Amino acid sequence: MGQKIVAVTGNEAVANALRQVNPDVSAAYPITPATDIMQRFTSFVSNGLVKTEMILVESEHSAMSACIGASAAGGRVMTATASQGLALMWELLFIASGSRLPIVMALVNRALSAPLNIHGDHSDGMGARDCGWIQLWSENAQEAYDNTIQAFRIAEHMDIRLPVMTCMDGFIISHSIERIEYLDDYAVKNFVGEYKQLNPLLDIEHPVSYGPLILPDYYMEFRRAHAEVMSKVPGVVLDVAKDFEKISGRKYGLFETYRLDDAEVGLVILNSAAGTSKDVIDEFRNRGIKAGLLKPRLYRPFPYEEVGEALKHLKAVCVLDRADAFGASYGPLFMDIASSIYHYKNKPILINKIYGLGGRDYLPEHAELVLNELAEIAKTGKVKTFKEYIGVRE
Amino acid sequence: MKLKGWKELTPGAVITEAGSALKFKTGSWRAFRPKWIPENCIQCMFCWIYCPDMAIKVKDGKRAEFDYDYCKGCGICALECPGKKGNKAIVMEEEGK
Ligand code: SF4
Ligand code: SF4
């Protein structure tokens, strides 16, 4: 297998994965905390370590536009962004997915302005969760690296052809040094394989048009077809994960469960905070409290059935959201979890906590507080508050 | 024409057939109708170049009648037409009048 153990930041790991994939085209615009990925990648371009055509543009709107053009032309394309950058790409995100272009984008999750904040928070990714892209979320640098490599295979699968966003927490993961294992260059090259084109604009023998006007007589059929493709994604994600395990020894699913099978109380949490929570769950287990955790990986399309099956036996579950949904009653992850258990007759009591906005630390004592509350709910069946903010000053 | 179901569509609404705009007759959009006045026409072909659709027909290298199946009445040809000595060779008239 020939893996190399290194100490690198999340950004460095993702940049290295992109070097190993060696895409045809990239267009990007710098934004904290994702800048570092493209800064490293552009130096790979300058030093001749990749053959990528690097387009430096004047905004993220242009970055995604150029990616769309390059992808429609028939190239393997990637980019990276965060926060306001993703927000500026908004209309293009739908054009990329609606045109079924397999672009891979690293999203380094960051809070949205105003007030201006550059730190880790999921508001950016959550805002783009329903734009027809696939989203893979990553707990640490290793997962970010592994997800980046797998993203190309998923996006470019002939049954799928959809763009993929790979998410990791800004600063907490993007700028922290961790021990990770790199696959060797040859293994990655082999794994992603040659890029297969579908209706490339540059095939002048077979002229095609992208982006036609689709009126009410056909628009809905295209949306229905998109939903159908989304439904095929989980199967492809699992197949790709199986192949990835063969070259890496690392196992991936649609989501990760931690001590959940016999659990009575559980946490559902995305990305880096899952790591902190697992430690606290071990402590609770030592004290005889049956606690467990579910960490979504494939967040879009959301595997409702599988998640529901994994959670239905619990007595009480807290969904922790690192993004708020103003005006909705609950955080975005909560709403998905609630939908996934909704139709079961016997289901856990569900509560929601909003934590860690704008990079506010999520500490072990926060997980302890929540697990204690869940143990109490499991015992009494009584809930004090269904939605609450934790780690915030009154 | 029988409309296709969602399973029969090309991914991403990509059109894989060249010249398919022929099938899309936009003439029904028209509120104003261009009228050609041949005696003022100097055969400059500006209208043919500027027309965003294919509504200006050419026959034996000469300006011919409008193709109203494709003319959406945008008025660009009338604006660009130099005409003869200040007399336009294309004028726009309200449809149905
Ligand atoms: S009105 Fe517009 S569409 Fe019609 S012939 Fe003139 S330029 Fe073409
Ligand atoms: S632009 Fe006017 S003058 Fe020129 S060819 Fe057309 S109708 Fe004739």
C-alpha cells in the first residue's frame, strides 16, 4: 500500500490530494481559510508538479463560472472556497449541478458575515445544501484528504455526473497540524483513473449546446431527473468507499456511528466536534451510561432511511448544529434528523443545540452537559427546552 | 410533438443535436411586426447580420422576405436598417392592426 505518515494541516492535506489527482483545470479566488489550499496548489503548478491549467480570476463568481466552462469543455476540474466566496458563487452552484458537471470543490467551512468572522462554522455549507451538489463532510485532515480523492470518483461516475463539495472545519482542521497518512502518488492516480468525458463542448465532431432555456413544458422533468440521479449517489459513494478501503485500509460509509448500536442516548454532530464528543462518550460509557454518536458524512443527498434505522432505537438524541436557521424553529441538521425518524412509531425524543458559531470552541464540558441532559430525558421522558444555544453568554 | 418523460432527457439539458433551434419557432412572441419596403432597400444585409434569430431570408445573394415563423419582433433590424436617403426599408407595425 505504501502510505507515508506525515504531520500536516488540513489545507496541506487537501492540496496534496489535489496534486495527486492532477486535474486538467482549476480556477480559484483566495478566501480565508481556504486560501492556503490554492496557494499551495498554485505553487505545484508553478513548479511543474501538476499539468493543471490554473486560471486566476477576479472573484468567486468568476471562479465557478470558469470551472463550469472548463468542465463543460471536457476537463477534470476542481476549486476551493469558503464562506463569502461560496455565497458569491451561489447562482453558479445551481448551474454547475443543473448542467451535471462533475466539478470537485473543497469547502473550508466558515461563518458568514455580518458581523464579519473568519472562523469555523457550518453556515456556508448549510446555505448551499439544497443546490443539487453532493456534500461530503470531514471530521479531520485525514478524512478531508480521503474525501477529496473519493470525490472525483463519485462526481465523475457515469451514473452520477454531479459536482461534489468536500467540507472541513475552518481553522480547527484547515490550520491545525495532525498526523495523517498519504497514499502514494501512483495509487491515487490509479484510483481516480483517466477522466471520462460526457458531451464535451470541445468535441467539434459532435457539437453540443450547454445551458439552453427550458420552459414550463420541460423544466419539471429535468428537476425530477436530478432527484433521480441524487437517489443513486449513496450506492456509488459506498462502492467508491469499498475501492478506497482496498488501497488505504480506511473504511468509509454514508455516516459514522460510534458506540451507537446498544446506545440509549446519542449525539448527532458533524465534522471536527464529533472527535471531541467521542472522548466524552467514552467517559460516559465508563460511568455506565449507554451513550453513542452518529456523524453524517454524505450530507447531500441525505441518507434518510439509513440514518433513521441507525437512530430509531435510542431513547433520546441531541442534534448539535454549528449553524442556525433563522426563522426556522431548529438548526438545519436537526430538521434532517427529525425527518429521518419522523415516520417511526417508536422513536427517540429529539432535542437541538446550536453551538460553536463563528469558531466558538466546542469543549468536552459542552458534550457532558448535553449527555447529562439526555440521560435525564431518557429517564423521565420530560424535556425542558427543545432548542437551545450552548456556550453562549446570557 | 409528443413531449418526453423525465427518463428520456439528456443529462444536464445538454443539446446533442446541431441546429435544433430550427424546431423552436419564436414567431408567436411577436407584438410588433417588421415590414420590408423593397424600394428603400440598398441590399446592405445589415438586417441579416443583426437579426438574433434566422428571420431574414436571403435568396440568390439578395435580401428576401421575413420568415415570420422565427421573427420575434425585437425591432433590431428596423433600428439598424440604413434605408435609402433616410427612408427606412424596415418599419415596425403593431400586430393585429
Ligand atoms: S424584428 Fe428582430 S427577429 Fe424580427 S426580423 Fe427584425 S431583427 Fe429579426
Ligand atoms: S438593413 Fe435595410 S437596407 Fe439593409 S438589406 Fe436590410 S432591409 Fe435592406
